[in-house]
Amino acid sequence: MDSKLYIAQYAGITVMLPAALVVAGWLWSTASKKVAFLWLGVLLVAYFVVGLSKVLFKGWGIGLESLDIAVISGHAMNACLVSTVVMSLLFRQIDHRLRWLALGAGLLSTWWFSVHYVGTTIHPLSEAIAGALVGSAAACVFLYRLENKEIGKIPLPAVALGLVVIMLCASIPKYTAEGLLNTFAVSLSGAEKAFRQPHWRTSGESLRL
């Protein structure tokens, strides 16, 4: 397997969804149930946007031809949203004043990851950028909403346990939801097969899986 593709897969749901649940657990224990549900709500909206783009394309072939976007990259979205929020929460443990520095560092590093890894392997660059935009916007909205919330220190055992969970998930075979999305999109649209490539990237009719 290509080394860039191997690295890009770490931004998939196998790693990032458990990491997002770890964040929810941290917030539940150090802030409130309301803040934890706020995080899950932001996460759900971001996943919905990505999922909707994939269902529309896979089922009906609908995309943004002018921007060369068939689907929004979930890998880029995951990286920019989940990794940035994790970094911000961890930097808060060191010094609360570092939270915005962590946001900047998180966005810079995850955009670099999205462009140089996701955008050269799993998706075209335009789709990786679209995913990065969705994830970045969601991360900024969530962290901005945290400004008026009281967030306590995450106990070190909880930090360690959360990081162990993320590392364990990173060590197992990577799973994607593409097969499930294909089935769902086809069942909704009534198409025989799911679209695989948009018509503007092929010489003929859109390819189907």
C-alpha cells in the first residue's frame, strides 16, 4: 500500500469516531452533559453534511461540477474537526491561554494533512479541501461556544485512558462506511448501482460501482 494512503486512512471513522467519543467523555466529566451533547451535535451536523453529499452523488450522481466536487471528504472533515478539538482540549490542560494557539496549530496541521495526504490519495484535492472546510468550520463553532462554558481539568488518568483507546483503534484494520452508504443511496434512489465517478471526470456516462 502507498505510504500516503496508509497515513490518510488514520483519518477514517475507525480512529476518529472513537476519538470523538473520547472527547464527549472528557467533556461529560469535566464540564457538563450539555457541553458533551453540544459536541455530539456539532459532530452529527458535520457527519450529516458529508453523508448527504455522498448519498446524493452515489444515488443520483449529483455533485458540484463547477467546483469539481462529487462528494465531501469525510477523512479531511474528521481530521480538521476531531483532531483540532482534541489538540485544543489537551493544550487547555497546560495553560488555558493556549487554547486559541492550539486551534491555529490544529487547523494548520490538519489542513496540511488533508491537502498532502487525503487530497493525493483517497479524494481529489477539491473534495479534500471541501471536507477540510466543513471540519474547520465545525471545530471553530464548537470551540467558540466553549468560551462561555466552565471546563475543568481533565484528570490525567482520563487523558491517558482516552489516548490509549485512540491508539488501540489506530492499530486495528481500518473500516470505511462506503459500502453501507452505497447500499443506502441505491435503496433511496432506486438506481441499479451506485455512482462511482462524476460524468465530468469521464468521457462517457458516469461510472457506477
